Amino acid sequence: MSRRRRIIIGSAVGLVLGGAAAWHWQSELIGYGARWYLSRIAAKEESSGDLAKRRAAVAKVHRLLLLAPPDDRYVPELFDLLRAMSARVASGEIDYAWAAYVFTSYERDLVAERPSGAPRRPMPEVERAVEQYVEFYRLQKRPDVDGATLRALAGDDGGTSYTVDETDKAAREGRKLP
């Protein structure tokens, strides 16, 4: 076997093994990617003094939790909280329900303890606060629940969804939806 052929076969095997490893640990990779991306947004906006992207991200979380958008004085620290939790939520270490609880509890305490939003906690303190929630409530990854996957990010999580009209029509016809 020629040297060139061995290199091609070795490279192909390496790519397959690397792809399999990336697929297996995709939720962790998604979490690290999310944290990296959110850190870049924070650094860019901190240097310019802008809040637009951080405000939009925090407002989106508030909308998901059926809360009114927060006051601008809380946005930077709440965005830091999102950064601190992103890798843990993506990997499944903190599931979505607990992430909602941690976020709302942190925000409630922030408003109660520092109504002006100052002094803003540095990122290591925010991470320590998340760690305290994890330790206190003994939050851990459930083995039967996957973290974030590429399929879920693409909007195809394998489940079937129905519109209200479809469920009403099935109920009127006496059919059970799969």
C-alpha cells in the first residue's frame, strides 16, 4: 500500500471518528459555542456602551417566561446570567424549567437587593451565584434527557405539533392524534 493511500485512509478514519465524537458531544459543543458567542456580544457592547443586542436577548427570555421586559439598568447583569447558564442549559445540566426558576429568582433578588442595578456584579460572582443554585437545589443532568441538539436548533426535534384547528377538528371527529 502506498504512502499516499495510507494517508487518505487515515484521514478518512480520523474524520469519521472526529465527526462521531462531535455528534456524541454536540450539546456540550453547542453550549460552549453559545457561551463564546454571548461573551463576544457582551465584550463588543461593553466597549461601545450599547445595549441593543443584550436588551433583545434578555427581552426574548422575558417574553418566553411571560414577563415584561426588564428595566435597562438590569439588562447587563441579566445578560451575564444568561452567559453563565448557557453552557449548563445546553448540555442539560440545568433543564429549561430550572433555568427559568434560576433566572426569575436571580432577577427578583437583583431588583430587591439593588433597585438601582448598581453595583453590577462581575462575571465571576454571577457564575458563583449560578453554582450556588446548582449546589443548593442539587441540579444535575438527567440521564434520560438529552441536552440541546442540532436537530432541535434546526426546529425539527422529532416531535409532531398540531395547530389548534387540527386538534379541534380531530376532537369533533372523535379521532386521536398520534
